Amino acid sequence: MKKKAGVVLILGRPNVGKSTFVNSILNRKVSITSPKPQTTRRPIKAIYEDERGQLLFIDTPGIFKKAEDSLSKAINKRAIDALNDNFDVVLYMIDHTRHRDFEEGKVLGLVRKINKPKILLINKIDLQQESYLAEYRFLEDEIPEVIQISALKRRHLKPVLEAIFNKVNRPYPLLNRDEFVSQVTNMHSRDYLEDIIREKIYLFTRQEVPYKTAVRVEEIKIRPTGTLYIKAVVFTADKRYKKILIGKDGQKIQEIGYNARKELEVATEKKVFLDLRVESDYHLLT
């Protein structure tokens, strides 16, 4: 069988499961996930390969109905800029457990402007809760190929890959494999480390804190003992958020650091020393 390749753009509003889908397809974490929206802040490109060929997935940040602060506006712009990439197939992902609203309409408006093959993915079919699937039935007239999936439980992902490979026809290989010997994404290791730390902030702090935070890795080095030393700063908008992030007697930042470190040790297969501190500087978030 002749191998082929293609580029796949994933679109959907925040928290529909785009990052979880990419992670499940590749069977490893390349994009951070959390139950809160605005997790992905930059388009992430990840490569998938099997006996049929090669696919480059572009996981876009969720597109928001209204971006009020400079950080959200920047994320929105990155999502829309991703539409300028040269891609072959669009995966339009929806969450049937959420009402179709103006935010969904904004994403659908972008999808309709794209003159490329499309696949509608109805995600979160594993959730046993009220469904609003009837509100999305009209999409089946616009996008004839519809697949119901659970990105989290990795259900029905094989039909998605089969459908994509049926729609791409670029020469193989799309990318020089030597560029992906040690990693499957285009993310610089510093970006990857920052995203892992930021994910833990999402998981272990109050809802209002993560949208006012950013992470910067200042130093990465291998110590003579073989330990991976990472020095990072969590920047937050003001002192009250800094207090929440640090927690009583430093317990919250220790919890964030511990969980980030354990995941990084699994990912890097090295012992990790994470030197993490919190600073309040809003200008670094814009």
C-alpha cells in the first residue's frame, strides 16, 4: 500500500476535547488538558504515523464568544491565524452535552468559510448526562461525514483516522522524520515544560486564578548527578492571586510543583528537581 500524508486542522469552542483527542490519537501527552476552558494558548502541531502514512494535527486554542482581556484576545487571534495554515482536512468538534450558543455559532461561521473536506466529531459520548444533540442535527446536512467519539475513553478513534486518510493525498513523508526523533510535536521543550506546570495550576487552584497566570521557564540543565533541574516562575496578575497560588505555609505551590514534577519525571524518564516560585506582574501576561 502506498503511503500518503496530510495536514489536519481541529476546530471547536473551548473545552470540547480537542487537546484530549490529540493526546489520545498519539497515545501520549502533547497538549495540556483540564476541565476548564482556555487551556491551550498556542496552536500545537503533532505528528501521527502508521502503516498508511503520516498526519500532522494542528490543535487550535478554543475560540471565545467575547475576549475581554488582552490574554484572551491574543489566544483568539492565534486560533484564527491557524486557519491560514496549509491544511487538507478540518475536524469540527462539538460537545453534545452543551447547548449550541453564540460561541458555537462563531466557530461554525469559521468552519463554513473553509472550502476543504470536513468531518464532524461529536465528542463526549461516554458522558451519562443530558444531551443537546438535537440542536446539532442540522449540521449533518452541511457535513455528511459524522462520527461520534469519546476522546477521553479513546472510543471510535480508528474510524476517524480511516476517514482522514481517505481524504488526504500528499506525498509521503510530509515531514523529515529526523526532526521528530526525540519528540512528536513542534513545541520547544521550554514551552512543553511551561504548559505542564500551567496545567497543574488549572487543576489545583480556584477558577478565577488560571486566566490571570503565565509560566516562564528560566533555566533547564542536567546536573552531574543526572537530575533534570528546572527553574520556573509563575506570574500572576496581582498580589491576591499570588497569595492564593502560594497557599497557607506554601502548601498550594508545593502541591502544584509536586504534581508537575511527577509528570515531568514520567515524560523525561529522569529525576526532576523543580524550582518553582510565584511573582505578581500583570505586564508579563499581556
